[in-house]
Amino acid sequence: PARVSLLFSPAGREFRVPPDVSVFDAASWNGIAIDSTCGGHGTCRKCKVQLTAGTSPVTPSDERAFTPEELAGGWRLACLVRTVTDLEITVPPLVTRPKAATVGVGRQVILRPGVQKRYLELTEPTLADQRTDLVRVLDAIDDLEPTPDLHVLRRLPTVLREADYKVTAVVVDETLIDVEAGDTTGRRFAIAYDLGTTTVVATLLDLGTGTPVAVSSVLNQQQPYGGDVISRISATMMDPEAAGRLRELAHATLRDLAQEVCLEGGVAPEEVYQVALAGNATMTALVLGVDPEPLGVAPFVMSTAGWPPVPAAELGLTLHPGARATLFPALGAYVGGDVVAGMLASGMDRDSRVRLFIDVGTNCEIALADGERIVATAAPAGPAFEGGSIRCGMRAAEGAVEVVRLTPDGQAEDAVALEVIGDVEPRGLCGSGLVDAVAELVRVRLMDASGRFVTEEAAAEIAPALADRLSTVGLERVFVLHRPAPDARPEDGVYLSQRDVRELQFAKAAISTGWSLLLEELGLAEGDVQQVLLAGSFGSYLSASSAVRIGLVPKLPVLRVVSAGNVAGEGAKMVLLSSRERAGADALLEEVRYVELSDRPDFNDAFVERLPFPV
Ligand code: FES
């Protein structure tokens, strides 16, 4: 299956996750905390869960961790259970207070959040001790040397006296943002945002434990201004009011999500002291009220690569009045903060292997690292993966065909097997279904390497069970994936047209030209790549074998093509959990060399060369 469903108790939440990831990772991506001190590496034996529906093979580590009765009762180590079939999982409460959290692609982050709290029992002032209220507090915090916010000075005299000088100092980075009555050290929260052009995700994090408390996602409210960054930039160029309106809509999106995760997590908005936001360069400019126009026209210049920390209120958020926001820096107009966050979460700078990172989307961002150097670029793939420009294309929503399998030599009625989101009547084809359909047609040789359907006579010979699926709609040849009734016309069902195949070829040629030119930059060959990470809301759900078959990724054994999940959001979590990781994100700006493709004389030749499917 393209996705496996996991139902977690007692949280009562269900997620559809990519196949063959660990239950531990899938849980942590979705905000379900499972005990662990080894971070999912199979050594601490703390990640005990019970599978109440569905099973998973018993590993030697499971045998050491559990009694035979427990194993028979479905107890397993979550980090060793792979998502192969649908599962129901009961997660026991946390027992260890973690010092580290696992985020991103198996990254272990030592908890060192920018938000620190210190409980202080201060001596009361006397005529002999007339230190100011502020000095009294600062003297008591020995390991931090913060400077105060105006907000805290306003409250300080009252809070100290009302709380009998028993207070908790709240420091964010180097700033004292509050002094709270009593001991509130157990309550420290932050929100990580992945501000996508289409979807926006918020994760509320408990900074004390490093665990997500609640996760929520919504469509970006800027949608009415167009589905991609170019249409939103154009809107600001045509209508002087649009920029302000787009900013407000981004703020409203972030605000609604904040409200939702706080409510779900049982956290007061005032207990959220920091947010981190990963977005592409246009989304980041729009949310901050910076003119995005130069991003949309050559020579594609950003106003700045990095952003200073800003008050969270600048993002329209009503959290703690002193809350700060960290925004990810960008490498280029089309390799934005979301990609920097993704690279951080994938450990692109921490691995000695040759790794290729591909965030598949309308604008596809690609990075290549060889253990010493990192290069990155953006390739304009067009809207095919989101269902745009495809006749029966649609987003990955209910009714979308997401998996296609063809059996050319069996019975005609079983020759086409489809997996449809929501298990309903197929309505259209989403990106992963499109890639699958084309890859399968190439595999069963109903489509030649140039992307053309074979003739009907040839089809009858090559794949008799599938031959009657080749038909026409108007003047165009099509392959019918689903007919609502045996005698229905092709146009009433779900089909793949010759032009759709071309669209996909353009998209995959743009992407593969991108990575092949990056390989050339580092003097490497396709076969040198040791791992491909498919990232982003679309890339993560692509079938590895189909991606290899159509040449979207280098020709590698499928096991080396891995789904990386929502790495942008994971990167945002990392910088909140550790100031050191935040410095790592900034360091990526220095380490990564941005390669501009659009003015390269060899781009067109490479592109044309990469249109056919590999044979
Ligand atoms: Fe440590 Fe599974 S997380 S053994």
C-alpha cells in the first residue's frame, strides 16, 4: 500500500503514514510521544507499545525486552515495528524524562531550548539591601545573563511582592521576558510552524520533555490568491491592497492553528514563549510584510537571506506577550527556509554518505551532499504532481487514485488494481497515482521509453488483459484506469491521457536535470549516490520503485530511496528544542552553495536528454 493507517490509543488519533517507516518515527512525526532514551535506535528497550490490531514480526530485541506472554499479547518495541500493514497501537504513559528527542530523519537532539526557566526564592529587600527588583532577580540567576524586556519591568514590582519573592524567571535566548508568580518551571511550550503554500502545519512542543503535545494542519488561507507562489506574487503586483490582505490571511492561518493546538494540548497561549517558522522565501516575505515582487522576476533577488528574531506578535500571534519568533534563513529565492529546515532535519550536513535530498512539488528543491560539500538548486517542475494540468488530476484527497498496479497477463477484470484514498469510487488521479500509472505502463511495455502509448495491435499482443483499456478521448489517446460502469465512456471514468504523460515527463525531466547538474558540480556520477531522501507532503508518499522507474530519482536499489516525511516541520521543531541546532541552521547558509540552473547553457540539452524514461 502507498499509505498505512496507524491508530494510536489512548490518544484516539489515526494517521496515514508512508510504508516501511518505524512506528516510533511515525508516532513522533505526528505528535505521539513514545518513551525512549536511545532515540529509536533499538538499544534502550523503553519504547514499549502494544499492538492491539495487526501484527509485526518479533525481533531478537523484542525477545529480550518481553516475556513470551507479552509477545503473544502484541507487545513490541515501537522503533523496530515497521509500517507494513494497518496497526492499532496502545502507547503506555512516559516514564523517563527525556534529555534528548528524536526528530527529522532519525536525528537525536539534545534538549537545550532557547526558552529557559529558573525558579527563584529571593530575599526581600531591606534598608540595608536596596538592590533594585531587577538586580535582585538577575543576581539569583547565576547561569544566564539576560537583559530585560520592557514587558517584564512593567510587571516586576507587583509580581515580586504579590508572590512573596517566590518567582520563576523566563528567559528566551538572552532576554528576560517575564517573571511569573510561583514555580512554573514545569510549563514551557513553543510552536513549530511549517508554513507551506498549500498546507500549514503547527506542532505544539513541550520544551521540558521535547515531545509534541498537539499537531494540527489546515489549508493556507491565502488559497484564493492562487495555488502557487507565482500567482500570489503576481497578485501583489497587480493590486496594491493584496500584500496586506495576504499578510493578514497568513496571520489568521497561524493564529487559528495556535488556538487549536493550545486547546488540544491543554496549554494557555501565555505559556507559549517561542515559535519557529519554516516557509519558502515567498511565504516568509508575505507573512512578514516584505514586498515579494523581486522574488518573482529575474534576477530573483531576496531582500535578505536571514531574519532577525522578531516578536511573535509580528506574525499575528497572541501568545505570551514577550514570545519570540525564529524564521529560517533562505539560500535563494526558490530554495527557501523550508528547505534549510528540511536539510537540517535530514542531517545533510552531518552524514558522510553521498545523499540527495529532493522536495518534490511545483517548485522542486534539490540538495546534494557528499560529506564535505553541499550544493542546492531549485527546478521548476510545474503543477503536475498536485494534479494541475493533468486531465483527471486532483489533490491527494478522498477519491484520488494513489496507487496503480497492472497485471498484463491475467484476467481482464483483475488487470488494473487501484488504491483509492478513503476506499471510495475513484474520482481522479493524485501525484503519486500519476507517477505509479506511468511507471506501470512503462513496466508492462504499453508505453515506450519516449512516453508514447503503443498501438492497439501491439497492445493486444504485449498485454492482452489490458489492451481494451487503450482508448481515445476526443483526439487524444488515453489509458482508462477506472470505468464507473462496464459500458461507460472513457471520459466518464478516470484515465491517463497522452498529454498527461508529457506533463509528467516535463516535470521529471526538470527534476532529474536538476540533480544531474548538481552531481556534475561535485564531479559525481548517478551511481555514487548512496541515499535519496524524498521529502515534502508529496515526495514522502511517492512509491520509491515508481520514482526510480520513471527516472525521477537516480537509478538505485529501491531501499536506498527513502521517504523523509515533513522535514520542514521537523527542522522547525529542532531549532526550538536546541539553540545549538538553530546555530546549525544558520551555519547551513555558509555551507551550502546555491547553483542557479536557469541561466546555464547546458540546461536545455540536459533537459531534452532526460525526457525519455530510462530503459
Ligand atoms: Fe530505544 Fe526503541 S527507542 S529501543
